[in-house]
Amino acid sequence: QVQLVESGGGLVQAGGSLRLSCAASGRTFGSYTMGWFRQAPGKEREFVATISSGGGSTYYADSVKGRFTISRDNAKNTVYLQMNSLKPEDTAVYYCALDIQNYGLGSRRPEPYDYWGQGTQVTVSS
């Protein structure tokens, strides 16, 4: 079993920054693909970014490319999402997810991911 716990969300003005963290426990974290997704009210869950097990490969949604950075520290069993130049349209609940059947870049669809955190709210005011 795997537990994922996100933290770091909050309220920020447009143009500001936040750093989300996702702490994992229960499995060999460094062997698996991780991803970040987000879900705004009334919308489907949306892919944000993914990182390979070793951290050497990353992939981003076009909407966040150049503003967000995904990284991981396998020694701390933690994945991060640094969010800069935030926009009101970035407002959502952000979720981290783990795919135990993959060690490369993760899917842009939520279905292949096996474990999810509870989510952390990010609100960007204009």
C-alpha cells in the first residue's frame, strides 16, 4: 500500500509562486513514475506534469510549460511542483499520483495511475 500526502497549497496573487510537495510512504518510491494533476470546479481532472523514476525525464502540459517545474528527491520520498508566474486559471485542487507499473514518463491520462493523494487547494487571485 502507498500513501501520498500533498502540502504547500494556498492563496496567492497572480504572478506569485507556490511550491507543492508530495510525500510518499509504503513502497520503494524511487522505482516509480510520478505525476501531478489538477481539477477545477466543474471540470475534469487535468494533467499537469510527470517525472520519471530517476528524475531524468519530465513532461509538462502546454498550459504550464515554462512556468512550472516538477522534481523529486528519492532520498526523501518526495516529489515537488514549483509553480511560478501563477495565473487565476491555475486555480484548482492539485493531486499527486504514482504509477507502480511504470518507471519512465507517466501518462497524461489519470487512469493508469494507481495511487493518489488527497489533494491540496491552490487559489490564484487576480
